[in-house]
Amino acid sequence: PKVPNPGNGFNENVLNKGRLWSGFFTYDHLMNHILTNWRVSNCGGVARGLAPWVEGGDPDTGNSGFVTIPVNGLAPEVQLISKGMQFDWPTVGGEDFVNESIFFAASGNDDLYSMQYQSNWEDADGSWTNRKVGTGTRTIMGPARAGAWWHLDFRPGKCEVRDGWKFPQRLCDKDDRKLAS
């Protein structure tokens, strides 16, 4: 569903433009975000009217996604942390939504900046990435393009890459690691 009476400014109307929308757009640098107990609904490709989710829909050609991180700044040691997220799976297109290209994106990645390699997110309970939910495992996400930098553990099952996202991320178990700059 579209946002009713959003106003007349660009940012107010962007939620109604399937290719430009972003459910959450982080600040670009020197900012920390704590996200708790969100309920996410009506954000998938069907709700946005995008192809290939909707036959004949607008092509998903933009850099925007449900989560869009500007990567043209300086990333702090722990940029984002989340827990207690709930997805209304039927309205976002099912549990595979967290693996689709529109789930995670970046903007400002035309030139090289540190955040393309060092931006990061801690999923404190697995609810954001739908990874190991209910196991007590905390997940650290970092850009896959950083190579081994975010590959925190080489044992089988400890890390994965979500390379279908517009801004691919490596997701690894945090275990007892402490992160700092």
C-alpha cells in the first residue's frame, strides 16, 4: 500500500515510488543506530509494485532497498545494532524477503569510501536477518567486498554471504568477540 497524503516534498513522496523507496535509510557517518522491536510490513517487491515480483511492474533498477546504507562516509566501530524485529511475512512476500535483492542496498557507492568496506551491523538476536533465530546467536554483518575483514570465523556454518542483496554482506556468528575500532 502507498502512503496516503505524503506531502509534496521529494523525501515525503519517495515511499510511494517503488524504485526509489527505502524503508530505513541510515545516516552516512559518525552515527550509531539502535533499532528495537520494529514490526515490518508491506515492504516487499509485490507491495512496491516491482518486477519481477509483479508481472508488468516497474523494473527494480535503482540502488534503493528496504534498508539503504549510504557508503560515502566514515563508519564507526559498531554502526547499527538491532533486536526484536518482527516481519509480517505475508505482506513482505514471505520469509525469503530477507534474501532478496531489495532487502539491503547502498547509496553513494560510485566512488571508493571506507564504509563500502567497514560499515557494519549487529543483529543481536537474528530477527533482522532471520538467521539462527531463537538460538541466542548474535550476527555481525559487514560488506562482502571487504574480503576476509568481516570473515570472523572459517569453521563451517559460522558465516554466510548474502550475495543476492544490492549491497552484499557477509554474516558471521559473533560468539564471544568484542568489536571496537
